[in-house]
Amino acid sequence: MSEHNEQEILSFLEKHLRSVFTGDVETYVATTSEELSLYEWWVTPHRQDGLDFHLFMIEQGWSGTTGEFRFDLLEPRVQIYGDTAVASYTFMRSRVEEDGRISHQTHNESRVLVKENGAWKIVHVHKSPAYRAPYAPGTE
């Protein structure tokens, strides 16, 4: 049985993800490994490595999250193997648009975490569209 628990991982993810959407570079760096690897299907079909890309995007306000927003991790599953954890979920972000309407965006996401020097760090992220399979452009 792992000494870590699911709630510990979900609380860590909340802190980490909030840092991305609020532009909190200090927390993002503290919660992300310098050896980060990730796949973000809407950015490029290739793996990205390291922090530089995300630091640039966060510093430039890439998230488009100005004003009121929230995010939810739908159907989260946490698998813990010693000092390694895998979290998978559907990520849903809701925000208030300038015209007052509320919009929602979703994608599927997996994050791999390791405990380094007593602190959790994100080491790998994989995101994929939340479309019905098989994916056909222009359909959901």
C-alpha cells in the first residue's frame, strides 16, 4: 500500500493546474520537472520537452483566461505506485466570455507525477481530444 493517497495527488494537481491558468510561474516551476515531456494535440503532433515552451506561453497569458473561470477534472482516476502516480481525467474549463456567455472546453488528459526530494513534480503530460471516436473534423 502506498504512503500517498488519491486526495494528496488531486490537491497537488489543483495547485499545479491553477498556476498555469493564473500565470503563477513560481508555482508552475515548483510543481513541474525540468525533464518534462508532453503531447498537446492542438499545439503540434510532436512531443515537446522541457519547461521553456510552457514558461513562454504562461508569461504571455496564452490561456486566454481573463476574468471568471473554473476548471473541473471529470471522472479522475489516480493510480499510485510508490513515489510515482498517474492521474487521468477529462479536463473541462468553463469561463465567462466578454459578452457574458459561458463557454466550455474539454480534452482528455493524463499526467505522470514523481516524488523528487519530498515534493511531487509533473514529469509527463499527454492530452487528446474529447471527440467521439472515430474523430472526424468538424464533428463532436
